[in-house]
Amino acid sequence: MIYFILGIPLLLAIACLLVKKQRLLGILNAIGYLAVLFLSAILLKQIALSGVTRLFLGFICLDTLSAFFIFVIAVVVFASALYSIGYIKKDIEKGIISEKKARIYYLLFNLFCCSMFFVPSVNNLGMLWVAIEMTTLISAFLVGFYNKKESVEAAWKYIIICSVGIIFALLGTILFSYAFSISGLSKSLNWSDMVPVAHILDKNILKIAFIFILVGYGTKAGLAPMHTWLPDAHSQAVAPISALLSGVLLKTAIYAILRFGIIIIKGVGFAYFAHLMILLGVISLIVSSGFILVQKDLKRLLAYSSIEHIGIISIGFGLGTPLACAGALLHVFNHAVTKSFMFFGAGNIVSFYRKHNMNAIKGVIKALPFTGIMMLLGVFALTGFPPFSIFISEMMIIVAAFTKGSYLVAAILLLFLAVIFGAFINHFGKMLFGNLPKGMTKTSEPLTGKLAFLFLGLLICITAVALVFIKGEWIWIVQKLFLV
Amino acid sequence: MCWGLSQVFALFWEFSMQSIILFGVLVSTYLMVIAKRTPALIRSFRYQSFCLFLATVIIALREHELDLYVVAGLLFILKVVFIPQLLYRTIKKIKASEELGLFINPQLSLLWALGFTYLSWVFAVYLIGAHDAVQVIMLAIAFFVVLAGIFLMIFRMTALAQIIGLLVMENGIFLLASMVSGGMPFFVEIAIFFDVFVSVLIMGFFVYKINKFFTHIDVNKLSRLKG
């Protein structure tokens, strides 16, 4: 199963070299990733029932956590592939990119997705590092895709800051392997070998190693204060890629932190892990809320909101009760879905108005009725309004914080969520309503883009409803994951 | 008298060789920190990589492992020959000024480097204790090289200097990995080499682009994106 999930993106990448027509390529992509989505759903079910599975000489090792992240990636990648068809076609019609460049886009898109699928599948922590670095290198081209001054600058910052960050992660990985090798066990970097023996590893080295890991992968995950590349890269990338970056690339880094975190929890104790995660989470929340309040650029606003949500996820894992972990894991999924939904909307708006500046954007609902209404729903979903899925996961984390007795964390969460809610409603209220600027008329939107919206929108609503019924099972699964 | 003279000599030779090579790494890193022009920086980077190559060869001779010879060979081809050549060519092609653009002048940089050396020494002792002198020195120098790489990335203005800073950090980590934990698993080592190779190519590509769009490679002046 996993071979197909890793193989299909590669096959699609090869197809990009052979197929000349970009429209056909786009459709092929969407079909391919639909298949990946189904396969990953089946995989998730299989792994959840059967437990840890090793394949390919132990090179690939899957447990429920990895299968879950693969599923999240598959969902967003499928939606993004669907949305790309219409978006790229529009760009070609407007003469922003050429037909040949569109093929390069699809090639990079597939390679990027392939490298992201590798991250949760590999067993070796060194290979995990290589896979994450590959995602940076490939997506740098997609950030600098439009070849403007701003996008080249963003790509440069992205590649340099993330490479430096990730070198720290390599340092941490080596220290982990050092701790493993001086404990007298055979040389190995596989997490499946490390977790069972974590309690006999040297605590001092593990502690320092985890700080390096947290700084390194935290840079990639966009945790403040290492987040500086994130708003630049997210705002300059092609819209479907912004969705991928924000929706799942950050989550792959979170996955890496969790993998090391599980070793740390067993080796050093839970409090150490918890304090660091909560600290970084709270800083991210505070920093991002400030930038969200004063933001003028639409896509940067969404990028800062990603930092906020990564902060919430990190707080959730830091609280560490089964309910909080369940909430955080669920939040990974909900944020991925909702944020890609918002980035698709932002992409439509920016390509219509040709501006990122929110002051210049007025009357979206009149200009792009479908996108406008979807964005209106999306804003409420993203800021955690009741009928939508993010509300449930945020609620789980906050309730967990109260029941655990971490009142300060809960209070900070509630306060800044309220601030961010207000800021978002203010910004989007001004943009969505009002009259159109002169000389602009209502336009139609491509069908594939609408389908992508509906797919994600359905997921947002279904998760919320489904959770009411299967909350018990969900918490049970998470409990099995973390409290092994 | 259980040890023959030749064995003692061999042991002495090995340890002193190792220290000499480590000393070479240290000196080349200091040269980089005080360099004013890009070609000098690249040359010192080449010296540093060559020292690393020698260190790896010595470990390979001791352990008689084929993997390590391959790693040493790759190191030589990539970091001693290919990457410096690529960087030299980039300088020539973009015709940018060879000045590095120092935020901190060489004398002050030297002081910083001394501070870093002390810090990494303290850190190394904290990490593994002072009982094993050779290992502590190795660890200290590895950390120092990493710190020097960060220093170069932060306090030098051109994009090329940032690439070299990144490579220096990479070298430091390579030293750490090969000395402390007896090397990473072989395929991981190969994958990391491939990764470094690709990242240098891609960064070189972006340096061309920055030069094309901004007509300079001064990253300090890249400030269009804010907030």
C-alpha cells in the first residue's frame, strides 16, 4: 500500500516529462492523488488495527501516527491538485506563465508531494532529516516560481533560514545517535529501535539533543521565534503551493518533533518535553496575534494564522493528557483542511484583484460570489466558531488545560484566540462586503476550483459532526499512540 | 615490556596525526572568520574540507571499512574539488564585487572566534566530561566550526558568504558525526552528501537570480518583504 502512495507521485513526475499538454497533466494529477487519498485512508485503517508495520528491510516503518500524517498529507495534496487545474489555466490565459512553465510547475509539485510522503514513512531518523531537507529544496523553486523580485527574495530567505534550522536538527539527530551508541547498544538510527530502549540512554545528552531538534524542526514548523521565513514564503508561493506549505509542510516538521518527543518522554520524563512545547507554543500564539492585528497583506495574514495554529498544536501536545493529545492531533488535520481552504480562496481573490493589499480589496462577494461565500464560512471555521471542526479541537485542548490545572495556559489560549477572532472578522469583513472598485465586474470561476472548495468544506463540517459520535474511539486511539 | 617500539610509535603517530589534522581544521576556520574577500573564504573552506578528508581517511585506515573510504572519496570530490570550483565560477560569472561586506571587522571577528572556541570547549566538557581528552578536543572543535559557520552567515552580507557559512556548519557536523558516534549509517551519509550537493546547486541558482533581479548579491539589502 505504502509503495503505491510513494510511487504514484514519482510516476506523475515522470509523466510531466512525457505529456506535453498541461491541462491533461492537471487532470492526471488530480486522478492520481485521488487514488493516493483512497489508499492512505485504507492504510490508516489497516495500521490502526494491526499496529506497527515494518517493510522493505525495516527502512519503512509505520505506526498509527505516521499513517495519520500520511492521510492528512493525502487530503490536502488531492485538494491542491484539483485546485491547481483551474488556477494554472487562468495564469496561462493571463500570460503570467507559459505553457512550458506550467509543466515545470507540475513536475515540482509532484516531487514536492513525494518528498512529503517520505517524511512520515521512513524509519531512520537520518533519512527523516534528508526527506525534510528535500521538501525545503524542492519547494524553494515553487516559492520563487513567479520570478519577481519579491518571490526571489522570499525563496532565498526560505532556503537559507530553513537550511540553517535544519542543520541544527541534524546536530540533534547525531547527538541522539551518540547517546544511543555510548549506551553500549548496536549502532542504529531507527526510531523503532530507539523507543524501546529510551529509558537507558544518557539523560544529559538527550536533553541537549532535543533542544537542537526543537530549534531545527521548529524552524521548519514555523514556531516563533524561528518563524521569520514563513510569512514571506507563504505569501509569495503559487496559491495551491501556499496551501500545501501551510497545510502539510509545517505538519511534517511537527511529525518529526513528535518522533523525537516520544523518545524524550520515555528517556527524560514528560515535564521536560511539556515545558518546552508549551513555551514555544505560547510564544508563537502571542507573536502571531500581534502581527495578525496589524496585517495589511492578505496572504501574510493567513501565514501568521498558521503560526498561531502551530502554536496551539504545540500547546496541545505539551499538555499531554490523552484529551489534549487527541485535540492536538485532530487540530493537525483540521488546520490542514481549513487553511488550505482559505489559501484557495485567497488565491482566487489575489488573482482577480491582482493585489495582496487588503485595503485595496473590496466587495469580494459581489465580484466572486462563490469564493466570497466560501471565504465567509472559512473565516468562521478558521477562527474556531462552533459548528466547524476547529472549534471542536480547540475546545478539547482548552478543556484538557482546565482539567489538568494549567489555568494560565488555558487563559492565554482563550485570550489570544479571542483577539485573533476579532482581528480576522475585522479584516475579512472589510474585504468581503462593500462595493466593487470601479471598472471591475463579476467573473465566473473554474469548476475544478469549486470542487476543491466543496471537498474541503465537506471535510470541515463532517469532522465536526463525526467527532460528536466517535470521540471515545478517537481518544482511545491517541492514548494507544502516546502512552505506549 | 609488552609493547614493541613500533607499536608505540604507531599509536603516537596516529594520535598526533589526528591532533594535527584537528589543528588544521581549527586554523582554516580562523582564516575564514578573518577573511575579507570571497576568494580567500573559498580557499580556506577548501583547506578545511581537505583536513576533514584526511581525518576520514585516517579513521578509514584504522577501522578498515570500505564505507569510510567511499565517504572520504565523496568528501574529496564534492567539498574539496567540485563545490569550491563552482563557487569560484559563480563569482566570475556574476561579476559582483569580491568584497564580503563585513558587519564586524576582522580584528573583532577574531575576538568573537576566540570566545566561540572557549564556549565550545566548555560545552564539550559539560557534555562528555573531561576524562577523555582527545574526544573532548574533537567535540569542542566540531562545535566551534558549527558556531563559526553561524557567525559567517549572520555577519557577512553577500549571498555567497551565506552559502559558505552553511557549508562550514555542515563540515562541523560532519566532524561531529565521524568522530563522536563513529559515523552515521552508510546510506544516510550518502544521502546527506547528495543533499548538500543539491542544496549548493540550488542556492547557486538563486544567487544568479538575485544578481539578475537586484544587480547585487548583498542580502542585507533584500528588504522588500516586511511585517
